[in-house]
Amino acid sequence: MGIRFPSLEFFQALQQKIKDDPEFEKLGVCDTTFGVRVGDALFSLHFEVYGSSSTGAPTRPTRSTR
């Protein structure tokens, strides 16, 4: 049985794959935090140097007033 997408478990499994793959470092360094919105769920991903350092639980996005 696979991991449901989108879910916190999906992004945590992705984070572990990145940590376990030495080839990922060949892509270079990245320091950023960004969000992934899928429907009403919003996930945060944080990358430091060569890998993913944290993933955040889904939240409901706020409406933009633009």
C-alpha cells in the first residue's frame, strides 16, 4: 500500500529519501522554505544546505486580499 498524497507522511517519506540518497548532494545547496498547496491543505518544506531539514503539518491556507 502506498502513501497517500497529499499527506504529511508523503512529505516525510520524501524527506527521508533525500537524506538517504548521496546523489542528491550533487544537485547543489539550497536554503529555502516554501509551501505546497494541494486543494485546501498547505504543507511547508524547509531545505538547508544539501537536504530537507523539516516538513510541516498541513494547514488551511489563508485567503489573499490581493
